[in-house]
Amino acid sequence: MAAGTRQSNFELLRVLAMLAIVAGHLFTQGRVTAHAPPSAWLPCLLLGNGARVAVNLFALLGCWFLAAPRDPAAPPPRRTPGERWLGLWAQTLCWSAPLTLLAAAIRGGLPARELARGFLPVLGRPLWFASAWLLLLLLAPALRAALDAAPRACAAAAAGLLAALCVPATLGDLCGDFFADVLWFVALFLLAGLARRAPGPAVRVPKGAALALGLAVYAALAGTEWAVLLRDGPSAHPPAAYRLAARFLADFKSLPNLVCAASLFAFFARLDPRPRPWIDALARPAFGVYVAHQVPAFHPILWTQVVRCPDWYRSPLAPLWGLLAAVAVYAAAALLDEARRALVEPALVRSRPFRALAARLDRLLAAPR
């Protein structure tokens, strides 16, 4: 995508994916699904199970543009790779550090290790997605060069990574290791880069079929959980069908999760890409929304004392209140992140240390020739 332009089909997907992530965290971390009455189980499961599918979508979106071949005729990007990396690092820190300190004040202190995590956006891994994405950005120049020089070798590498990660996740090993997640992002990067370099349209699947497949896979998994709950009720030892569906929804490296995410991505890729300013404005702070609502020390406070899930999660209307709360959290965090972008970011980007570090990073990240 050329500098300064946006494709609103993908920006709409970015908004919806982040809303699904916020809703998924609200319904699970806020214990809404666990306490909702039986009449609310199905909508709670449909609204609360999409977070990990949305993680795949969010990663696919980023990789789709990050792995694109360079167009010599395109204008230079608004920010250099070093500036972009430092900007995301600073954005994560601007949320994680203050919210960790606020949580410490509200809770009357935090363990030293938990406090330190809020000040180490990469090494402390306060937000695993942000940390993994920052690591992928460091690998991206070498991966793009490999895609340009040896696409067949990259295809073999992508297939090997998918087999090593997807097969165990699908067959029963819930791969929650951070470095497995980083390798998954590398595999998605290679797949996106190969698709962008293939002759003809990058996405060939009819959009109606893609949407139907994505929704059908998701509905089947959430519906399986609902059917088991209706038959057996909540249980500490649910039957195999429930465990299987829950695992596929929880691990974005599982094959059903990947099929669901890739199908939905293909649908949005076939929509009209013309810019629509209101969609683009909603999508711009999506990463900030993610960071703001998932700082580990703060999100229990967000769900219990700000959103106040325990006050309403036993209501038959819990799915509606949860959906409205997720939209409100997105809106509030988006407004605050836009304020950060307007008030803090310009001074940071102009500062001498930022420019010096960005220039050093640009030299380190220069694409191999």
C-alpha cells in the first residue's frame, strides 16, 4: 500500500478484528460467559470465542502489507522502518507503564517482577502480541529479501513451519509458547509474501464462498460448545467434543482457526478497497486499543471496577451489555490513543534520542543486497 493511502476494506476488518479481541477478553477475563444464565449461553459463546481467530486476522493484515514487494515507483513511506519500530515500542510503553503504575496504586502494590514487565515492551513481554510483532518487524527486511531471492525456499520454509506448529496444535498440544507464536507470525509473513508475489490476483477465492466457510467453521465450533453445555451443563471435566472445539478456538495455530481466519481475510480482500475516511479513522488507533485494554496488571481492574462485569453478568441481557461494553472500551481507548498521538508522539518523534536511535535501527534493518 502506498504511503499515505489506506484500503478501507482492510481497515474495516482491522476494526472488527480488534472489537472481537476486546469482546473475547471481556467475556472470558471478565467471567461473563462463566456466569451468564443458560438462555444467554449461545450469544455469549458467539461473542466471546472470537478473540484468537481475530488475532490471526490482525496478524494476517499486518503481514499482508509488511511482506508486500517493494514498488520502485511508489513514494517513500511516511516513516522509516526504524521510526516505525520505535513508534510501536513507544506506543506500547506509553500504555503499559502508566497503567501498571495505576494498577499498583489501586491494588496497594505489585510484585517487583510484574511491575518491571510494564516497563519492558519487548523483553518483559507485558503484551505478547506487541512483543511478538516487534520481533517480527526486526526480521522483516531479511524475510522480504529471502522472498525476492528464493521464493521456492521460502515456500518450503513456510510449509515446514506450518506443519511443525499447526499439526500439534490441531491434534492436541495447546502451543502457548511465546517463541512458537513468533514463528507462527514468520510463517504468516512468508505465506502473505508468497501470495503477494504470485502471478495474477493474490486472492482468488470467491468472496461469498470465503465468508460462508469462515462463518460456518466458527459457528460449528461455538455451536459445539453450546450443544454440550445444554446437554451436560458446565463441568470441570467436559466431554471430548467440547474440549476439541475449545482448543481449536483458543489456539490460533490450529488448522480450523487458521481456515476460519484465512477465509474471512479472503472475503474482506475482495471487497471494495476505496478509502472511506470514517472507517480509516476508526481503524487508526486499533493497536493502541489492544495495548490499552490488555496490560496484565490493569485488565482485572478494567473488567471488575471500570466495566463492572460482576454487576450484570448474571443477567439474561449479559450478551447485549457485554457487546455494548466492548464497543465502549474500544471507543474510550481509541480516543485516548488519538490524544496520545496528537500530544505526545510529535514531540517524541522530533526528539534527538528518537531520531538517533531510529537512524541506528535503519542501518541495522537495511534490506540485504
